Amino acid sequence: MEHRNWQCPKCDTRTFSTDQFRATGGILAKIFDVQNKRFTTVSCDRCKYTEIYRTDQSTLGSVFDFFTQ
């Protein structure tokens, strides 16, 4: 993927891949195995440098919209 607003801070490449993952928050979330925190990653296709953004369920679409326009 390529976007004019993103450039790798290490190698200046403009192509990247996005992904997402979830993680647990507090002790109760760990006990009940609830993954209530969402993160979006943006990884440089050339050097694999990765930025991680914490997103809420409602803002997850906004992050993808920013990188896919």
C-alpha cells in the first residue's frame, strides 16, 4: 500500500502494510481472557519498521481510512 501522508522515518519509503491486534487490559480482563484493547500497526514494506497505534473500536475505521485514501 502507498499513501502520500506516510513516510517511513528510517528509510523514507512510502509503501507500507497495515494490520491489527488485540491485547488484554487489566487483571480482570486477563482472568476472563477478554482482549479489550485494540491496536493498529503500520509496517514499512522495505525495512519492516513498525509503528503501533492504540485505537478504540469507533476510531479503528478512521485509522484505516487515513492510510487507505
